[in-house]
Amino acid sequence: MSSVALGQGPAGARDPLSLVFAALADPTRRAMLTRLRRGPATVAEIGEPFDMTGPAVSKHLRVLERAGLVSRGRVAQSRPATLQAEPMRQVAEWAEEFREFWEKRYDRLDDYLSTMADDPEDRA
Amino acid sequence: MSSVALGQGPAGARDPLSLVFAALADPTRRAMLTRLRRGPATVAEIGEPFDMTGPAVSKHLRVLERAGLVSRGRVAQSRPATLQAEPMRQVAEWAEEFREFWEKRYDRLDDYLSTMADDPEDRA
DNA sequence: CAGTTATCTAACCAACTGGTTTCCAATAGG
DNA sequence: CCTATTGGAAACCAGTTGGTTAGATAACTG
């Protein structure tokens, strides 16, 4: 190799779906989203159930925001967060492509081969 | 504080669902899973589409394995990976709980106000 | 203007991630 | 036994994550 071994794979610049999955890969953030199903809430309200400082809550909300899962508003001093479920639909849609595999029994290899017909590429 | 701020929140010891979401938060790994819908494959086969060394592929497979998304076997020197879609079902199930929110229209501010308006101050 | 409330920014830290290169273990075959 | 093939393990590096504390910003209140 002519070049030195340099930083190749930072996890930073991810595609949209990866951002959503990464945002969901934290129980605190998932709980926050569940909380937001009851309606918009302020940072203090969202963070209340967790033993966590304000900035920590704020950071989690930012991750959710960058993933498109919440939007922020402004009401007086508060910046209420509102659930945006569209990315969740994409998650469900992507997972659904594997439905046949969790519904089927794989005792037989025959089944497995017969169901494999065609499918476009992964679109990340 | 008298004590130093140590070991607060490593991302390591996560719950099962978080492990699954984290595993899916990488386009390479999602592509690997898509590849495995066509049937079990060896490490070399799985890594072939990616410009990546063997150990890197191996690491990705390990992440998928820890998340329960693939199982490994042994055939001669090869250790074929097989898709296990059960965790995917849980992902779909979790996301589905938000269905009403991505089906609903939220153009109305009424919903938003109805949850916040404990004391309807007029502010305009 | 000063103070309170609500939230964010900045700087810092330890642990994890995702890649690399190098080396090791197990299996098939002459 | 020796060798080639297939894959994993160890050590390393740069960048991200998730938390902290301390200070800044914005809007309401007096």
C-alpha cells in the first residue's frame, strides 16, 4: 500500500434509513418516541422519567430530529417536540420484506428454494 | 463532586431490541441480510460485493449474529451464515405501533393544542 | 434592567465502532 | 506430514456516542 492506513469508515455520514435505525437503537430514545405518541412534549417533560441531565435529553432529541422522527417547535421558552412517524413507516416497510422468512418454517430446504424468486437490490 | 465522573453510559450492554436496531443501522449489514434471503452463504460469498477485507466482513457478521439475525454453521472449512428473521419480526411489530401516526394527517394544530392546553392562556 | 425558566452550546471523557494489518486454527488433500 | 483454503483473533487507529459540568441564549416576569 502506498498510502498510510487512515481513517476509512467513520459512522458519521450515513444514509437516511441508517440514521433512523441508529436513532432507534437506544431504549431511552424509543421510550421518548413512545411518550410522544401521547402528544407533543417539552424537553423537561420528555426527560422527566429518566435519570439524566438536561443536555443529555437534548442530545437524544437531536438524534431523533436528525433522523426525522421528531420535529421541534417554539412555544414561549419551550421547544416542544412532536412525533414524526414517516421514517417509522419506512422501517416497518423494510422489515416487512422479510416477512416470509419469519412466517415460514425452515425445516425443509425445498420451501426455502421455491420462495426465492427475484427481488431488487437493497436500497439502503 | 467528590467522585470522578466515570463510566456513565457505554453503548455496550444493550437490550435485545437495541442490538437488533444497532445491527440494522449499517447499509453493509442490511445488504448482507438481503443477500441471505437468497440462501445461506459463506463469509467470502457474503463479502464479495463489498470492497472490504475478510476480518471486516467477519466483524459485521458477528454483529448480526449477536443480534440474532443470522446463525452460523460449519461445512468443511466454511462457516455458512443463515438468515434468522425472528428479530426482524419484532422490529416490524415495534414499528407497527406507530402506524396510526403515519397514517394520520397532522395538519391540524388542534391535536397539538388539545394535549398542551391545560391552561389556555391567550398569548396573541 | 434584573431575575427566573427552559433549553442549547462547548469542552471534556470513557467506551464502543468499523476499518486496517498481521498472525493463528481448523479442515481437505497430496 | 505439509500445504493450501477458509475464517477468526489480536492489536491498533480514527471517529462517533452518550454521558457529564459549566456557561450562554431566549423569552417571560417584575
